[in-house]
Amino acid sequence: MELKHLVNARLSPQMRTWLWERKVAMGNRRIRELGKRLSQRIHEIAQQDLIELMRIRTKAEWELFRDTRRDALRRSLGIGREYRERGRAEPECAEPERAKIAERIVTNIIQNEHYQIDNLVFPGHKRIPITANLYRPVGVHGKTPAVLICHSHHHPKTEIELQCIGMTFAQQGCTVLIMDLLGHGERRQHPFAAHHDEWRTCRVDRQDYYFRYVLGMQMNMVGESLMGWMVQDIRRGIDLLCADPQVNQEHMILIGAVAGGGDIAAVAGALDDRVTAVVAFNFGGVPAGDWDSTRNLPDTARGGFWPWVILGSLAPRRLIYGKEFAWNSEQDLTWKCLRQIYALYDSRDSLRSVHGSGRVSGHGPLDSHCTNIGPIHRQQIYPIFQEWFGISIPARELSPPLDEEALYCLTPESRQTVRARSVHEVCREVCHEQLEASRVKRESQAANASSAYLQHQLQDILGPLAPCSTYRVRSKRHGIGRSEYVVLEVFEENISLRMQLLWPSGLSDTSPPVVVGLAQEGNLELRKKRRSLIQGLRACGIAVCLVEPRGIGDGRHGELYRGRISPSAGVAANSLMLGESLLSSRIRDLRTVIAYLRNHKALDGKRFALWGEALAPTNSSRPSLAVPLDASPYPEGSEPFGGVVALLAALYEPDVLAVYVHRGLLSYASVLDHPFAYLPADAIIRRILEVADLPDIAAALVPRPLRLERLVDGLNRPAGGRQVEAAYQRARAAYDRAGAAGCLLIESANESAETIAEWLLAHLRS
């Protein structure tokens, strides 16, 4: 170790940086390879849809193309789901009782000779309060145009540029509503509202943005989405403006700022016909996998709702296509698509563009960086609004900003009136309601049909899980000792599955049973960290097959490899864009390997057991693990992959005789118990909590032997005994009813490798 530090000290800074980058690249090698393949598939699908779009020649053809994709977007975001489930059409103003003007609370009024600002609190989606500033004109009679602004991820409603826009447009006779988006400003979902002594370097606005990562995971599990909730909140804002007698509902303008605001404005405008015009900045092109789920919507590739389709859905309504920096219209494919679509309506004048100068990587005076909407962009928007809506161009902008605290809406009095529920609490309520309804349906089935019914319920959630039928052995070689390395090439998806077969240490004339083991870290780490268990199994006459499904085997932990800023988060997002959770495809990979092993001449294809392992260190059991998402050191993240895949594969593989899970996730519901979550994005199964949780899957395995050891909760802490028993109450009851109570073992301590090997052997013999 001293030699290592000595050598490192003698290296140049450039060499140390290069070595560090190489280390990180090698630690993300396999997940990056998978990401490239998924990105290629996304681009191929996008290109096919573009070709189809370019063939459209009539308005009717476009509207058929548009409506199918817009409906897919609405379904993916969960918008109108409650009406579809009841067989009703969604009304134009969904849940209007939430937007009644009587429900809003005005907590303060700021008077000025040019404008008035009302600090508002009103009910948003799922009745989570919305905080907003309503800028009103002074001395204006008659109806006023309405402007609703979606701020960027940089700063909330109090930011200087937003204040300038609100004051200036109010001076010009407009009513302007600037809301805090969910998770931002006064609606933030983390406790770092002030600089804690412990985290003095924490930037609060950055935490608002970073926590979209946690919100996206929690919402995805219950079938919701962060973009969907934000869009629903924008619609509640439109409801509020429509209920204002001073507002001209024919002039409803929605502006989306740079850095994420344009995405939300575009989607909200596409799905709400009350919007007259949209200004959308920095929204276009083929989305790329990103940890922020509002940047790459699930099902984009499968549903075909690309940015050019979403923006084109506004035609023939008015649209300003905005770019923060310099822009070449001839090279912008989205702009070409929009011009074609607007030409079908003979509404070319309803499509305009604005842009800045310089580039994002530059930092000179000509590089038009802005926080929301900069001066160079506003000066281009003013004459367009004058032409479209008769809003006069301001002689000067009102720029002296107010103190941020003056624009805060939640006062001590309003907090007593408003029930400020957090997102994780609402998701937990949704989870419990959905699971209870699903469990009631399953319990109404005959005892011998409940497992099949659960498989049926999960079918729409998990997608196709059948093992791949067309694969070949790409390579096979013998390793040291009685071992064999095999790579399967799956033709349908152009992926490779790696496995290592470890034969029993003794000689035998009979074909041995097989324990199939898998861990996120990969075969090398699994063999190294659980050597004693593997040796014990081989000594008992059991073959061990260690499996690496797609993207598995990099063997590293930490934020650079498994956290928000890691490639795995982007790859998980790419998989969702293609319409499938990454874990679902890995379940299919495991079943493909099982199909291969079942036909292996040297193995007993009727005696299988599955072993799901997690090698990640756990966090302490202290009550709080609340730290900023860019803190260092950062809490350890769990690795539920092995346990979840083993449980779900066993559900669909009836000849699996036993399942052993070590350090698996207690339940997905436990991820909703806190505003923090310490697990990787690729461990999440989207919509899983609409139907079942891990304890429900465990219950469906009855009477097969199941051993769960050292489970962890959503904060990657060892789950306590009471917590485990509460979560697995139904599973225990199911095993009791089947007379197999002894087949379900849930243990809080690590058993010896010898004990585990003997347990697996006993059930593989039976």
C-alpha cells in the first residue's frame, strides 16, 4: 500500500487523471456495452418512424399517426388512467373541484404601480399543494392573455429571470402564473432547505434537481411518472387560470424554460387543447438515456412519441421552437419535421423559432447561457407575441428583483390549513391501495390457481419473459480445475450471456443437480466472496453455474458505477424507453440459461435450485441516512438484482426445486418508506407495485423451499425482525395453509456455508 502511494505521488496530475478515467471506464465496461446496443436500437426505431413521417402527405394521415402516439404518451404517463379503468372519457378539465377558485389560498399580496403579485397555494395532482406566484396587471380592464411558465431545473419560481418575465408581462397587460414544479422550491422533497452545519457546501437548488432521481424511481414502481405528475400540475394551473374571470381563455400561453422546462411545456401543451401557444426551449432530437426521467420518457421508442411528434401535436396551434445557443435550422431534423407538419395545416405562420448565440461549452460574452429564459431570447419572443396576441412590446423590462422570501407562499398559518404530503407518502398510499385490490383478486382464486393468476397479472408489467429460442454456444473453454466457461449468443437481441460451470469435486456416474447463482458484481466476485459456499456445494455433489446476464459483471460499487451519475442509470432509462424494465430482460436471460442447462447432457435437467446473491456492503441501522445526493462519503447502495431475478424466475420455472436469496431486498414497498432510496435505478421494475411485491412472489412459490437471509430495506439497512414478519405475513400464511411452514425460512443472521449447502442438497434430493 505504501509503495502504491509512493508511485502515485510521483505521477503527473495528467497521468493520475488518465489512470482514474481508465479505472472508471473498466468498472463500467459491460454496462456501457449494453447501453450502446440499446441506444442503437432506439435510433433505429426513431429512424423508421421518421421515414414513416416523411411519407405523410395529408392532414388526415398525420392526425392518425399523431393520435396513436399521443394516446400512447398519455397511457405511459398515467394521465386519465382512473377514467379509462372506469370506461369513461377523460373530461377536458380533469377533477375540476381541485381547481375551484375557492380552494386557493392567497397568503400574501405584493402591490406595485405596474403589477400585483399574489402568493398562492392551491391543490395539485394527488392533492399535493402547489406554491405559485400570480403576477396581475394593474389598471387593466377586460380580459387579459394568460402566461404560464415552467421553470428550469436550475432554480424555482423565485429566480431573477422568472421575476423579470412575470413583472414585465404583467406590465404589458398579461396574467402570469409561475409555479414551483414538483420537487423544487417550496415543494422540494428533501430536508436540505437550508445549509445545514453538516452540509455547508450543499446547493439547495441542485438537490431539488438531483432528487428527481429518487422521485422517478419511487413513482415508476407504482405506475406513475415524474413527468406525468408535473404535467398534471401544469393542468391544475391552467384550471386555476381558466377559473379567473379576468383571463382570456382563448389566449393561454405556456412557456417552457431551458434545462427541462421546455420538455414539460411541450408535453403539457400536446395533451391539453386549452393551450393556445407553447414556447418550448431545448426540446428536440432523439432522447438519450439519462437519470432524470423527465428527459427520456418511458415507452418513447415503443410508443413512438418522439419530441418531434409531441411538438407536432400542437399544430395548427402556435409554437415557438426555442434554442438556448446558436442554431442551424438546416441541420435540425426536428425543425424539418415541424415545418412539414405545419404545412399540412397551411399554418406556417403559427410556427416560429428563437435562439441564442455561442455554445454550451463556451463561457464568453457571446455564449448565451441563461438560467430560465435569457434577455436575448425574450427580445425575440416579444414581437412574436405582439403579432399573435396583441401584447405590446415593452419599452423596458422590469428587472429589479424582489427578495426571494417575499415570494414564498407557505406561511405558518397556511401550513396549518394545507396538508403538505410528501411524494413518497402519496406513492406509499397508492401502493397499498393497488396491492390490496390485486391481492383480493388473487385470493378469490382457487388455491392451486393463485400462482398462475399472479403470472397472468404480471404479464403486462414484466413483458415477454419466455426464454430466447434462438441462441447458440458462441464459445466454450475449460478453466482451471473442473470448470467450464460458456458464452451463449442470443440472436433475437444480439446479446451475449456468460456463465461458468463448476463441476462437483468428486467423481460420479450420475448427472449432478445444479445450483444457478447470480450477483450484480459478476461471476469473478461471486466466486471470490462466496468461495466456501461454492466449495461446499461441489463437495456435496452439486454442480454450480454462475451466470452473468446482459450488462452484469463489472464488479464495482459506488456512485460512479451504480448510482445516479453512473452509466447504469442511463442504461436503465434506455431500456424503459424501449418499453421494458432492465430486470425483466435479465429474467429472460436467466431463463434462457436454464433452458440451455436443462438440455445439457452431463447435468440433471430436472433438479435445479436458484441462488440470488448481493455482495454490496450494507448501511448501519441508525435511524437517519439523510444526506445530499452529491455528498461524499455517500451511503452504500443495495444490489437487489440477484434476489429479485431468482424469485421471479422461479415463479415461471416450476421445476426449480428451491430458492436461496442472500441480502436481497425486503420489498419494493420499503423503498417508499423514506424520501431517500439507496438502490440502483436498474433494480427497479416499473409498475411492479400495481400488482405484487416481493413477499407476494414468495407466497406464490408455496410449497417450494425458500430461504431468505439478511434482507435489507430501501435504505440498504438490515431489516429488523418485526419489519420482516410484517412484510412476509401473507407468505407465511400461504406456507402454513399448504402444510409447508418449515419450507419458508427467513433469517436475520448469516448461516454457515455448510448449513446452506446442506439445505440446498436436501431439497435437490427430494
